Amino acid sequence: MSSAAQTIFGVTLAIGATNFGEIRSISGPSRERDTIDTSHAGSTARTRTFLPGMRDSGELEVELLYTPDAYEAAIAKFDSNAVESVVVTYPNGDVDTCDGFVTSVPPDGEYEGERTFSMTIKFTGVATFTKGS
């Protein structure tokens, strides 16, 4: 039986009207949910009980190859304090979309490696996932 696994080769990222290319890795969005403890002195078998709480659409972490234009665009997004539409499109057509803003842009590099930088984007509001073909 063949695998349905997929690569991220060809993934794209757009923040507002700015497209970021040369993506090395992408992680997220890391959707999370708070829990509300509803345990009480009469809880069955002294076992905690919970309700689902507020959702957090999480963060997106992206590592990109450094180019002066891409790094400058990332810094501009950070400096703008703007909440913008963030769209991640995967090669098979899957799409993650949410409003978000850039929270960090650390540069990186290795002695015998390529120069890179990372970008962390905090999602705000409801994130949506649309399945591709």
C-alpha cells in the first residue's frame, strides 16, 4: 500500500500583500485550547473533570533563506504592528488562513552553511483550514 504522505516542497506564505519565498521549514499553526477545571469535592472517584475553554489559534514558525529583500520585508512586518491576513498554501492545495502579526525575526547562520532567518507569526482570531485536492 502506498503512503499518502506529502512534502512541503513548494509551500508558500503570504502576509498581507507580501509573499515570502525560499522557505526552509514551517511549523504550525499550533492550535491550542484552555481547559476549565470543574472538579469538586464530590467528583467521582476523586477524579478531575474538565470543560473545553478558550481556543488559541497559535503561532506559525517559518525558517527562510536569507535575502536582503525578504529580511527587510519581515522586519517591516514586525515594525508595522499590523494585524494582516496570513495565508499558508501547501503544494496539494491545502490552505491555513488566519489574521496575525509578526512577533519575532531572528537572523541565523552557520559557519559552513547558508544564511537564514526565522519569523514567528502569532495568529489572532479563528484560524481556518481548507483541504486541497
